[in-house]
Amino acid sequence: MKGLRRVVGSAVGGLLGAAAFFAVDGLMPSDAAAQVYGMHIQSSPFGADLDVYLQSSPFGADKDVYVAGRSHGSGSTDVYIQSSPFGADEDWYVQSSPFGADMEICLSGDLESWFENAD
């Protein structure tokens, strides 16, 4: 009977250990979330990879983004900042901390356009 108790105890301990591992693993950010993406802000929508509306509230935003700084060169994605949400590919909320952000970005290009539309 003692042997059976040890086997059951070992099995339960193993399952608890596995559950704890997967719970902690699920809380860790993915590699993609930790990457900083370069965004080149354009003054015209022509040729832009993405039309974005910067909204003043996180509610209903497609992505919460954190601006990590200015890019040392041209960003890999051309973005046009729209003054209206109509026709935008995505709505972004710019947050003040990287914690919980869907994406961290660096900016290049027409930064004046970015700051004119960011609340």
C-alpha cells in the first residue's frame, strides 16, 4: 500500500509541476512582442504599407503601442497617420509604458505628422 501511495503522490506532484510550468510559460511574452519595430512616418498615404489612426483611448484600439524612441535610419514599415478613423487599416492607442503593449515601435520620417495626431 505504501508503494501505491508513493506512485500516486509522484504522479500528482508531476502533474502539479507541469501545470505550474505551463502557467508561468503562458505569462512570458513571446519573442515577437519583445521586438522593437521601425515605423517610417509618411506625410502622404501614397505607397504607405499601413494607414493608422491614433486614438486617445485604449478602448476599441486594434493595438496598444509604445514608442521606444526615434529610429536610427528609416523604419521598415511605411505608415501614414490619418486624422480620422474612417478608412484606417488599424486604430492604435499610444501608451506611456512598454508594459502590456502589443508592439514597441521606433519612429523615423515625418515625426511632425505623428505628434500632430497623437493626443
